[in-house]
Amino acid sequence: MNNELIKNFQDRFQKEPGHIFFCPGRVNLIGEHIDYNGGSVMPCAISQGTYLAVAKNKDKRFRFHCLDFPETADLHLQESYSRTGKQWFNYPLGIINHFIQNGFTISGLDMLFSGNLPVGAGLSSSASVEVLTAFSLNSLFGSGITLTDMALLSKKVENEFMGVNCGIMDQFAVAMGKKDKAILLNCDTLEYEYIPFETGGYSLVIINTNKKRELVASKYNERFAECALALTFLKQKLNVENLCDITPASFDLNKQLINDPVLQKRALHVISENARVKDAAIALQTGDMEVFGKLMYASHQSLKELYEVTGKELDTIIDFCNGHEECIGARMTGAGFGGCAIALVKNNKVDDFSNDLSVYYQKEIGYAAGVFISGAEDGVREIER
């Protein structure tokens, strides 16, 4: 990847890149759709991600190129920027805009991005680009901000510049990832701890549905609004700030405050999923992968029946996993409606699992799934050349 990136940079800009940076994608091991409800999540960074070759220029321009998309941009350094359509370069542009708006001194850059994260697969390709850009600006111009600050400003860009009501999990995970560790993150307080993710005799398998996800943003914002409304009903009696402040027992006693059965289901998923994350942390700390796997299956069932964000493709994968004796746990990861699932599969059976799954999925869905393996890896960093 590095040699190809360097050569392409030289061809496009007629000079050497000054630096190469990398930011991974992420999977969320458990704790889905609760980051914007004040819950605890458990993501980890993965081996796939986004690369950036970059060099300063003297003509005060930002030039955006990417090996994966044909669109380019060449913009003057100015006091502010706004989003232009849906082009990929809006993500790094939003970060640059944020730096300028917050008084950081930056100058022109020639930038060439490339990645091996499947776009639209729910592995946080957008967060990867955002945090990657923030990290590179901080490194090149000595802005002095922390990794946590980079995650927060990237979330702000996603919310305000791109118009997506995401929580903090994606940006935090790709910024703060550590090898062989999951991050137990409280999305309300940003308190976090690293949990050992040493899978022993099992491999973390990532399965891409390869389904185009046209409705993700609108459905995500719809669920966001549903949760906010459910919380409003519950706050008539309960003194809480977030849905995840409520225990399953307390919700069971007070669910009648919500007069809409759909909103009840949404709230039940959020509250029960938050409890599963706590149980999953204990399972990993004690090395009980069997219990962790069962919690993964329970999480997916809740996302399917209560939150209704899975769909035929993801459910087909999980149904296959449930019937495969060498797989001890599986669930969708990310926003849903396509994207990816993850599974824990015995190390010496991964090839058989992948082959069997590919045949089954092709038969049921009509096109192929993508299957690859990743451990928990380090977060954003500069690549030594």
C-alpha cells in the first residue's frame, strides 16, 4: 500500500510526500445503537483502514485526491468552508474547517487518501478519514490537541458539517484503539478502560453483506428521534438524563409511561443492550469467550426484533452462524440495514466456515459476501517509511 501511495503521490503532485499517516476502521464488539443514548459500548480498531500521503505546499491551497474515488478538489485557504454535495472530500474539508474556526494556524496541503475499508460497510470509513485528517493536521502544525479532542472534533464535524446524528463511539475507537484490547467506553462521560480482547482459540471474522445501504442515514436519524421521544415519556417520572441511566428492572416497572409500543421496543433494546455490554466486559476479563459469544447472539436478536435495524442479509449471516458448530457468537456491527456482521470462529475452522458461509449466502441472497479476519489493533498513527 505505501509504495503504491507514494508513487501515485509523486505522479499527481510532482514531489515526495512529507508524511504518511494511517487510521483504522472499527468494529463494535457489542453495544449497538446506545452510544447516542448515554450507554457503554465496546469497540476495537481493526487492521483495515485509511492511509494519507501528505505534503505542505506554499501556494495556500488544499488539494484533495483519493485513489478510491475519481472526484478531486483544489481549494484556496479561506476563513471557512461549507459542505459541497456528497463528495468524499467533504469529510477532510470539514476537519480543516473546524481547525480554522477554532483558531489553529494551518497552511496549504497536498493530500492523497487511499483505503482498504469497504465504503458503506459499517466499519467507520468516515470516522477513519475524519480522525486521520485531524491527526495529520495536529502533527504537521503542532496544534497540541489530544487524541480524545480529535475524536470529539471529528464527531462534531460528522454532526454539524455532514449532518449525521452519530454518537462518539466510531471516532473514539479509531483514535484510541490498542492492539489486543477492546475499549469499554461510557459515551456519556467519556470514561473508558481497555479490556483484554485475547480470543485464544477463536478468530474474529468480519463478514461484509455487500448490500448497498441507501437508507442508513435517514433510518439512523429516525431511531435517534424515537429514543429521544421515549426518554421524554420516561422522564415524566424518572430523574434520568439518558435512556441508559435506566436499569432493565426499573424500565420494566415504568414502561407503561411510553404509550407507543414501537417506542417501548426501541427503549427496551437500548436499556437491555447496555446491560449486555457490562456482562460482556466481565466475560472478557475472565476469559469466558463462550459467554461472550452468547451475548453477541442476544444482542443481534434484540437489534432484529426490538430495534429493527438488521434486514435479510444480516439475518441470513447470523442464522448461518447459529447453525455452525464452530462459531460461538455472531452479531451485526454498525448502524445496520446491511453493512457487516462479526463472528467468533475456531481458529482451525475459519477456512471451512468462510467457504460454507459464502456458498450459503450466495444461494440465499443472490450475490457474494466478503469475509476477512482482523484482530484488535492500534489506533491512528504515523507510518514509518
